[in-house]
Amino acid sequence: MARIVKLELVQGNKMNILDHVNLGLSLSGCCDSSIDSPTDAVRAAYEYLNKGLINSVEVFMTGHPPRKRQNIGPWDYDSKLIAEMKEALAPFPHKGAHIPFAFVNLASLNPGIRDESYRQMVLSLEIASQLSMEYVTTHPRFGTLDILSKKEEWEIWLDSYSRLAEKARELGVVLTIENGDRLSFEDCADMVREIHSPFFAMTYDTGHANLEGNKDGKYRKYKSLPEFTEAERDCFKNIHLHDNHLSKGDEHLPPGKGDIDFDSVFKALLKDSPPKFIMTLEFKWDGLEYFFGYFRQVLEKQFKEFLI
């Protein structure tokens, strides 16, 4: 039956994106300089929700960069803001948050820094739970700075994330880790499989993975992003979609504007329809018009191929 529906959509030239994927918008990409609070940023995304182009939003709850009030950290959320945000987020079927990552370290050799990092993760999970969010994402950053072996450092990450996965279970929010810092995309998938909890998953960042694998040579088991994507997609709760050129670094371009073979990546991601994860657009919103046109073409092409 699902295949017949897809065929009718393609033949009738009425490709409804959200019939096939969960698409989200990262509030980090909001380009409106008048936005002065996370609530305003959420409401700015209504335009795309009401057009049926997205069904999810990712709040940037990081406290970084500090001059952008829409990005305030969890320590700035009081009961009044939580009530306002809960109301603003209510129309979105799916929602999550990017929580602190820039200055926290869950594998620090300094126990005070590690404990404070853990406290901030728990605080973020508690706020996300109050806001009825499905997931949060953070980066494994810094680690032991090569003072310990990778195996010894791995055990510290494993301990921190195992404890947080249990806290996430208690609060009903999925904690996800994002590749691009201390743990590579393959490392993050391995961590998810080792902890093996429905409340611990991966945010697969395509742009970061391109730089890690094809510029920094961090492939171990796999030889390409499409191969990794297809093999490990059951580890993903969230995808950060953006593109880049290897020669220019972490540009956060709309997919199709850089070096990544997104036709093959999307083919792997769309093996299951609809997939269980959310695809979050993590680039400036002035690139959204281009992306939605490009992505409709991707869907039409891919579903025709699946029907052959």
C-alpha cells in the first residue's frame, strides 16, 4: 500500500515532503536580527510549519554564542520562560534542543569540571522534559586531551553517558551525541551500540562527518558516508543536514551546495519510509527556498527508483 501511495504522489506531481520524512528546523540558522528570545525564534519557524514544509524544531539552548539572546543556556530558563516556550512549541509535532557543548567536558580529568558538565546535562534534560521535547543533542568535546589512551578515555565517556542515559530514561527524553568533536561519527555509533538504551542515540551531522572522514581520514570500518549512513542508520534519532567543501571547512551550506554526495546519503536515509529519525536543517534560513526545491527533486527521483 505504501508503494502505491508513493507512485500516486509522483505521478500526480503532488510530492508532500512530510509524508516521507520528519523535517526540522534548527533555530541556530535564524537570520532575523530582530529575534531577541528563544520564544521569538520558535515563532519565526511557524512560517515553514504552516506551509507544511517542517514538522519539527530544534531550539538552540547552548548559551553560545553569548551575544544572541535566542541561544540562551538552560541556566537562564526560569518558570516564566518555560511556560512561554511550552506554549510556543505546542504546534510542532516533534521538537528537540541543542544543549551546551562548547565549554563542557564529560570526560575531563578534573572531577570538578566533569561533575559540573554532568549537572548541566541533567538540567538540560529536565528542562527538555518540561517542554515535552523528544530529544536533546550535545557534542563529546575535549576529553582527556590525549593524556590517557583512547581506550582509557572511552571508559570515562562510557561512564558519563551511561549515567545520563538512565537519567534521560527517567525524564522521558532521548539524549543524543553529535559527531564532529572528540568522538568521530563511527565512535558515536559505537557508543550508542555499547550503551544500548532507547534513550541514548546519535545525532548524525553530515557536514561534520564529511570533514572527519574525507578530510581528516577518520574512517575505520567504512569507506564512504553513504556506506556508514546505510549501516548505522538505526543508531540515529536526529540528523543535522548541511553541506560543505573540504577545502573550506565547516560552512553549514544547504545540502547540494557542497561536496557531499547527498543523492547517495539520502538514498541510504530513506530506506525506511517514513524513517524513525528527524532530519534537522542546520544552515542559515536564507538557504531554505533552495533546499526545499532540491529536496523535492531528491524525493521524486528516489521513490521512482524504489518503485522500479
